[in-house]
Amino acid sequence: MNRFILTLLSVIMLISPRQGLAEGAAPWVKYEGNPVLGGKLGVCFDVTLIQEDGLYKMWFSWRTKASMGYTESVDGINWREPVVVLAPRDSGWENLINRSSVVHKGDLYYMWYTGQTSKTSQIGFATSKDGIHWERQSDQPVLKAELEWEKTSVMCPDVQWDEEDQLFKMRYSGGEQYEPNAIGYATSPDGIQWTKYENNPIFAADPKSKWEQHKVTAGQIVKRGEWYYMFYIGFENEHLARIGIARSKDGINNWVRMKNNPIVSPDQGKWDADACYKPFAIYDEKDDLWRLWYNGRKGGTEQIGLVIHQGEDLGFDE
């Protein structure tokens, strides 16, 4: 177990409830050196990662450059100098590029990304042999806002490849342009032609829960054992966001929220004082812990931070 993990464990008893500590559950501990990405790079937000080849490979929304950035890290804390890997173009629907999901399948990396104008968000598709040099596979969006609940925008794709069903499976956010309202589900055999679930949205705000009474967005799915876990953003209002977890047996229906939600909340006066957005979690079997990256906002600045949860058990009632 490395020095960083030992340091985290030594301060567990000092973690406040707003950082995810709940009675009877292991806390989510914010890395004391947060943020791990941002600063001189400008506004960095909404990450997607793959752990392979002894590296964490991160694609992130680089608002300062209106593009998708890419960087690598051995420990998830110290990141190499990033590069732009997908830039906007004058196509009428992707003046800004952000909010992506990346899958490595066979010899290719697959990326679904959000293309934006001032009025709409839509989802595009590209592939790469190395995860750095990308080629768009469609001049047009592969997913658009078409249904009443989707309003003007679809964004924040989160995609997995299901080997048994031979399908790409996407959870995406739909609704208003500034912040979408709920989470939908769609499937595709090729990453281009998508079929939306007939009972969308599959996950919506809980008006009885103050911390997520306004909106829920940006669900990331992790399959562990018999459960699909979804890490998601809950909005108390348009500007105050926190992070929670829900789970489902099929990853579509009957989502149950964890009682200890939210797990990550803003810290007054800190770099994430106003909101905590877009979680991306990876369970590390070797170290028996979860690493979760998120973007925190203070004023108009967003940066990427890291949170740790010791042990695989997330704290759901069995």
C-alpha cells in the first residue's frame, strides 16, 4: 500500500460529513493535494478514464481550448503535460467539444463526445488506434435531442461494450442546455446507429431529497458482481451540485439510491466551494479501494480532484 493511501487512512477520523462520511460507512476522502489537474491549464472538467498498461489514461474537457484533452498518470495524482486530441470544427453543431466517453475494444479506441453550440448539445463519434489521434466516423451527430424530456440537448455520454449482447450501451443526459435534467439509455451495435430505450428517462431527480431535488445528470456506470452502480451528479439547484451513488440489477430499471448520499460535497472556501460535478470512479483490486475523479467549481473556475474510498463495499444495505 503506497504512502498516499496510508496518509489518507490516517486522516479518516478528521473527515467531515460534507466530504462523504456517514455513520457505519467508510468515508470518501478528498486528496489533500487537490486539485490534481487544472491551475495553469485553465478550466478542466468532465473526465473519462481507462486504466491499462500500468497507466491511468484520462480524456478531459479542456474548456480553455474548447477541445478534448488527453493526459496520463501512474498514480492518478501526478499527470503528464496534456495535449489536445479532438478539436472543434465548423460543422454547425460542434463549435465546442467536451464531455466524452472512451471505450477500448479490440484494436480501436471509441469516443463518444458532446458537440455544442450556444443553443444545443449533441453527441458525436470518433475512433482511434492509439487514443490520441482521432478520426470522426460521422459528419452528423449520432445522438440528438428528439424527445420531449430531452428538450434542446443530449450530452455526457457514458458507454460500455456488452460482449454477451454484442451491443454498445450508453447512459446519457438530456434536457436543458446549461445543465441537463435527467438520464436516459440507448443501445447500438456499431456506435453510430442508436436505439433509445422506450421508457426513458431511466433516472430522474428525487423531489423528496433536497440535495438532488432539482436535476440529476452525468451517470457513470460500473458493473461489480450482480449490480450496476451509477455515480451521478445531483443538483439542489441550478448552481449547487454534489455526487451520489445508486444501483440497479439490470442497469436500466429499479434504481436504488444509497442512504449515505451524497458522497462528495463542496468544501467552503476551498477550490470546490461552489459545486462538485461529473464523477468517474475506478475500483482498484490490488489496493482494495475506489478512486473517484471529479471536477470542482469555485466561481467560474473548474478543476479536477481525486477522492478515495477504502474497500470495495460502497455502503448499500444488503
